[in-house]
Amino acid sequence: MKFVRRISLFLVTSVFLMGAGGYAALKAEQFFYPNRYQEKEVKQIVEQKNDSITEEADIQEQVIETAVENVPVVTADTTYLIEEINLVDGSIREKQEAVPVKYIGLDRESLIKELESYDRNPPLSEQEMGFETIELTAFSKDRVVICKYYKEEEPKGYYLMVEDHFIVVYEEDKQRLHMNTDILLEDLNDKLKAEIIQGKYIENEEELYNFLESYSS
């Protein structure tokens, strides 16, 4: 029993001395080589910061991707409304059309740029209708509203008058000459002569050209 106790005491003492020696060696190394541990600590801090920056970058990237995904764009299913506004009398005509293919996939800003291009170079058919300008008034993935403004000229009349024995056509104000003709007054019947001498009023272009076709040689 005494022999066993001695062995146990010896082992405990050895373990204690080894632990104390290792601790002393560690402290001595820290004392004589402080930079080594500072570098390790700095490296750990830098790694932690890098990990944090990476995580923040991933979060920001996810936020950006989510924001991009949520940007509304025109689709083939978007309701496409056009409001035609007459600037002369203030009347409004609304109609629904299929979305033009070139507009599909565009966001609000891209669609506005397309409309600005249309505004600068409107089709001839639009110009003939008195097209003035175009604008986007409502935009979402479900509904797009575009306003087109027109300034349609009211039908104007003319006056048939006589100058140097020939029939001439004046604008409605009787001041501006609209056109000369080769129709002689003497070739017309007496009733028509009297009307033209007094200044015969023609209501519109259609009536004017019907007269010209009837009496031109």
C-alpha cells in the first residue's frame, strides 16, 4: 500500500510540475515574443472583420437582387389604355389596345424614353390628325395609360369671289387668298353669277372641290 501511495504521489507531482512548466514557458514566450501573439490577435480580428464584410455584402446583394425583381415592367398581359385628348374642345376618347411588342419588358423609365422618341418623330397619320404630344400618365405591371394630345383644326369655310373675270377662292376671313381658278364668271348661270359676285360661301373643302370639278374646263 505504501508503494502504491508513493507511485500516485509521484504521478500527481509530475503532472503538476509539467503543467507549471508549460504555463511558465507560455508566459515566457509571450514576454519575449509579444509581437507574435499580437499578430495572431490582429489576424483573428481581421478575419472576423472580413467575415462580417462578406456577410454584409451578401445581404446587400440579396437586397439589390430583390429590389430588381420587384421593379414593374410591361408584359403582354398589361392593360394598355390610350386616351386621345382634343385640345380644341377638351373632348377625351379612351380606347384599349394590345401592348406594342417593342414595349414589352420595359420599365417605367425605358417606356418614357420610347414615348419621347415617338413624340419627336410621330407617324404621318398622327400628324394629319393634328398630333401635338404624348405622355405616360399611369404605370404598373397591370395597367399602363398613355395620353395623346391633338389639336384638330375645326372645319373651315371659303368664299368664291371674282377677280379679273375669273373665280378665286378666299379663306373664311375674306383676306387670305386660298387659290386661283381657271373658271370664267361668264361661263356660269345667272343665279350662280349673282351669288359669286356677292361672295358665295362654301362650307368645307369637300363642297369646294365638288364645285371646282363641276365647273373647271
